Amino acid sequence: MAESWRAKPVRIGAIDVGSNGIRLAIGEVDTNGAVSHINSFREAVRLGTDAFAPGGMLGEKIISDTVAAFDKFKKLMDEHEVARHRAVATSATRESSNGDELVARIAEKTSINLETIGPLEEAQLVFLGVAGVVDVTHKTALMIDMGGGSIEVTVTRDRLALGCESLRIGPVRLMQKLVDQGLTEADGPQIIERYRGAVKELIRAELEDNPPDLCVGTGGNIVRMGKLRTQLLGKTKAYKVKPGDLDSMIDKLLEMPVEDRIKKLSLRPDRADVIALATMALRLMIADLPINRVLIPGVGLKEGLLRYVAHHPHGSSTTPAL
């Protein structure tokens, strides 16, 4: 009887409040516990614009837009007959001085409990999503999850996290740093360079300089890099990207104004203005490592969150170890 909740398929939801947007994923758990994706929705609310600016306070417009997004998502979950869900927020909400106000306003309007999670739990949830589509059994992996505000770099062996570094250099934050310092997009490497050593040290500490079996990239910007590999370079596969591909893509992106990226590459405005910086960040993260490709499985935090909700029918705010 303990498994009676699986007697019929159950609809579940996952909400990810990131620095560059808010996402809802709706899925279904079948009678065997397998999770299938049904639909995804996104609202272009960039919390990082306020959170990463001097003062770090979310303005009224950002808060109101976020509450409106949650109200919309609640109605969508009701329409899809979602039985249970979980909503989490990452670096922008975590670091803003009034993140608690945002959480309270959302709860008051929608009765949805938004949890602000730390970098390690974020990395664990991403890994849950990746492990659902990539065979990580008996393998070491370098996981690079690129959010708008931070990049979580995790070394895993089999299903165990050996170490994790949260680098405060997501492309939305990086763009804000450049604006604050009066620098241009092409100056991005000046700031990114300060962080690249942390990845090398993580590999040295956890793998004793042995190369990982896999390098996996997640997050919307990295998924887009896979697609740009086909658009800009004429490659046929979007599920991987090589260091040389990144070099070529950076050169081509820097030659294109943001308006051209939107028109010619069909990028959303809030992707077009950060994609070159995101590509630079990934390239420099792996520059000193023996990595010849980054796998792009097309899953991330929201997919991991769905898997978590699927297998925790009674709810929990703590993600289990990998």
C-alpha cells in the first residue's frame, strides 16, 4: 500500500526561478515510476538585472512580474491537473537583499512555496536530470551547469558528488559587471580569467589530474551553443560542442550586433545579449583541461526537479545525495 500513489499516472510540476528567466515544466509519472515530459513554459523575467546590480535589491517591477508569472503558472498547473509540484530559486533570489519579500509575495498571491536553494543542492538537482538521459554508471564526469548568475562545476564519480565549485560568473552577472566597469562584451575574458583556475584546482583535488570520462554541459545558454554549432558552423550534431567550435562561434558572435543575432539566429533578446559571454565562459572553463568535447543532453535543473518530485510523493525540501 505504500506505493499506492503510483496506481495511475500522476501529473507533476517543476518551477525554476533563474537569473535570466522563470520556467515551468509539467510531466507525468507512470505506474512504474518513469517520468515523461508533457509541456514547458517560460516567462522572460530577468531577476539578475536587479540582483547583480549595486545594492542587489529586486525592484518592484521585477517582483510584480515574477508574481504574475507564478500566477500564470499556477493556472497552467491547474489546467494540466498537476497533483504536486516543487518551486526553487537560485542565485538571483538567493543573493538579493529582499529575496524573502519575493517569496512572501508569491505565497500570498498563489499559495506556492518558493524555496531558495544553495549551489550544492542546485548541482544535485541538475545531476538528477542528467542521470536520467546520460549513462554515468562507473564513470567520472565534470558537470558544468551554466545559470545566468553562477556556474556550478561539479565532479562526480558514478552517482557520488566528489566536489562542487560555484563560480559567480554566469553571463547575466558578467554582463552587469561589464556595464558597471564601463567595459564591452569583448572584454569578457578579462573577468572570466579570474575564475578559470578554480575548475583546474577542482579536477586536481578530486581526480588527481586524471581527465574525467565525460564533460556534460547544462543550462539554456549551453543548449543554445549546441544549436549554434549547426547554425554558425554547419555541423550536423547539436548534442555536443568541441573547444575549437567554441573558438569559432565566439569570433562569429562578436562580429554580429545583438539585433543580427536575434534576426539571423532566431535568438530571444534575453539570450542574444548574453550568448557570446556565455560561450566565452564555457571556453575558458575548459581551456586548461584535457577535454575534447562537451556533451549537451538538453536537460537541466527543471528536469532534475521533475524527477525529484516524481519520486518524493510526500514532499521534502532536501534533495538527497547523488
